[in-house]
Amino acid sequence: MFVIATLLFTLFLSGRRLRMSVTHNRPLWALLTLALIAQLAAFGLLLADSWVNPEGTLVAFDPTLYFCLNSLLLTIAAVYSPIGPLRRWASIMDGLLALAIAGLFYALLHRLIGAGTSNVSVASFLIWMFDAMALFVAACATLRFAATKRADERRFYFVLLIFAWTELIFPAIHNRFVLTSESYVPELFIDLPFVVLGLLLSRRRTVWVRWYRPSRRARVVVGSISPFVLSLALCLLAFVQFGHNAGLAIVALVLGITSYAVRVAVMLGHHLYMESELKHLQRGLKQRIIHDDLTRLLNRRGFYRTFQREWERASTLSLPLAVAMVDIDMFKAFNDTYGHLAGDDCLAAVARALQKETSLHAGVTVARYGGEEFAVLFSGRDRMAVEHVLQRLRSRVEALQIQNRRSPYGVVTASAGVAARGDGEHAGKEKLLDAADKALYAAKHAGRNCIRWFVPDISLVEFGKHG
């Protein structure tokens, strides 16, 4: 009666914690509460049995079913994961395994109890079986606590872990005292797990788990061990049943092995899918890093990568290399007159025109260098080919006929400065870019809508609207 009173108060504390818990943790606290209800039913049957048969219990009622149900509910709580559809399906599979384990365990206990518990060797074997089941529950709770990332779930699994280990230790002591003593004092050991659980439930926060944060490696290792523990326990129980019910044992073995294989296959397929998705996201991220969001052209980072690669190739194979800086004429005045949204539309339209033209010529790359400035890289093309492409680019921009009343031409135009890498000239990439920028500056001062070459003697050769 003292055990039942303590259990009732602990059940009250568990129900209160259930009401206070967040939504995704309520199934966990509900399973713990149901496990306590199962234990309450078992001890209630023991009390009724001892009331009717004061000489000994287990005469009218068999509480073994309720103790097995308690172990089943605690095991399901240890393997349940509400986050993510794949984890929920894995939890269902683990729950079915736990149900099979509890069923085989109950069948084994029921057969042994039916054979009679007056035999000391049978009673001792029963005690070891109860110890094994309690150890299994405690191991599942410990593994789950070691791998739980969320702090609120970790508090629950710490409570479950302590309760499971106390349910292993104190009943084991009680059961061994029962075999050698007629005293009622060992019965107090049955009460201690519920006292410990009540103390844990009475605290709103569990301060003892704040120091623990599972590492990624711990979560991976424990996550791979947990399903193996369930399948191994089912297979071991199946081997114990072989001498008494070979058919049931074979079914249990097949279920244990198949469930583990299916779970591994599902998890492997999920990880392969996630790896493929991750690679796809990485490729997309790399593209976003080196591309401009507005114009969809290479940005400065992407241009430098291409420039570095083509510079090394030109140095190795002695190929011609040229860089042009193309700038939209009077773009600031365009923004002041028509607004920045119109300026963005203008930049996007010019970028599409440049991209469309450069795509027609091999070895030509265009990028948005910054603001309204574009960089064009010519690899393996002589000066006449470079001039031809630049004139086509300038003509395409002018042919867009984007109105700009602040421009002397009445429409948006572009100027370009170009520099070529020659023998002994522009020994570095930065100097070549600087030379192209100086040529662009000269083209602006020459009246815009034109192209200028940078030459070693600093003289600038002009190519106007008609070349």
C-alpha cells in the first residue's frame, strides 16, 4: 500500500509535467505516464492478491503482463522521435521491434511461471530475466540521452535514464533479498525508483543536464547503434525460445534481421538522397558566389577566376590575351533622371545584349565588374578580332534604343578601353587591368560611344562609332 501511495503521487507529478510540456514532447511524457499506470495496475493486482491470499502472492493474478507493458512503453519512449517523417517511420519500426521483444519476453516468463516458482533455480532464472529486461530498457534510455540534441528532449531522457537505472538496481536488490529473507524491509526497495522519479519530476528544470551537449560524432555513433541493439535483443530472445517454440523463434529471428536490414536500406537511401541534394545545393551556391544577381553575368570574383585561368593558359601556350573595360555612358545622369529601378532595368538589358553577342564568339567572356562597368576577356584572339567583337558590343548597346535625354546621342551608349598582353608588356594581370581602365578613361574624354586601345608608349588609338 505504501508503494502504491508513492506511485500515485509520482503519477500525479508525471501528469502535471505532461500538461506543462511543449507539443512535440507530449508523446514522450504520455508514454512515461502510461508506463506508471501499467505499474500501478501491476501493484494493485499484487495488493489484491496478497489481501485475498496473505500466505503468498501470484495466486489469483499474474502481474507479469503489466510489468512487460511497462518495459514496452519505456522502450518506445526511448526510441520515439517526432521530428521529421523519416524519423517517425523509423520510430514506428523500432516500436514494432519493442512490441515483439516485450511479447517474446512475456511468453518466456509466462511459461516459466506456469512451470512453478517454488523451484529456487526457476525463481533465480526469473530474476535474471527481469534484470535483463530492465538493463535493456536502461541501455535504450542511455543511448537516446547520449544522442539527443534538443535541450527540452534531453531533460526528458535524463529523467527516463535515471528512472530506468533505478528500476534496474533497486528491484534487483529486492528480488535477491526475497529469496533469502521473509522480512518486509526489502519491499521498500521497490518504492525507491518512484521516489527518485518523483524528485526529478518535482523540479521544473533539470540542472544536471546543462553541462552535456552531444557532439556530432556521438549522435552519429549512437544513432547507428540503437537499431542494432533492438534487433540484437529480439534475436537473443528468439534463440532462447528455440527449444520450446521453434516456429515462433524463427519468425522472431526473421523479423529482427529483416527489420534491421530494411532500416539500414531506408537510412542509406535517405542519406544518398540528402548527399545528392547537398551537392546540388553546393553547385547552386558556387554559381551564386561567382555570378551577379541582377545581370546573371559573372561577377568580379568569377571574372578573376576566369582571368587567372586564361592568363596561365596564355603564358604556357604563348596565346594572345586582351581585356576590355566597357562602361555605360552617363549612367549616373540616367539614374538621376529616370530613377534607380529604371537604372537596374537598363543594366540588365545591357548585360543581356553583351551576353548574347559574346556567346557568338569563342574565347570571349563578359562579366559585371562593378556598378555600370563590365569586363570582357578575349583569349586566343588577335587585335582585329578583338576590335570586331568590341564594335559589335558597342553597336548592340546603342541598338537597344534605351532613351537617355541626358546623353548627346539621345540613347544609352557604351564606351570601352582595351589592353592586350604582348611580349614584355603588362607583366602582371593587375597592370593589364589598369591599362584597360586607363584606355576606358581616355575613351570617355574622347566623347564617349567609342573604343580606345592602350599601347606601350601611352598613346591611345581611337575607334569611333564606325571603327
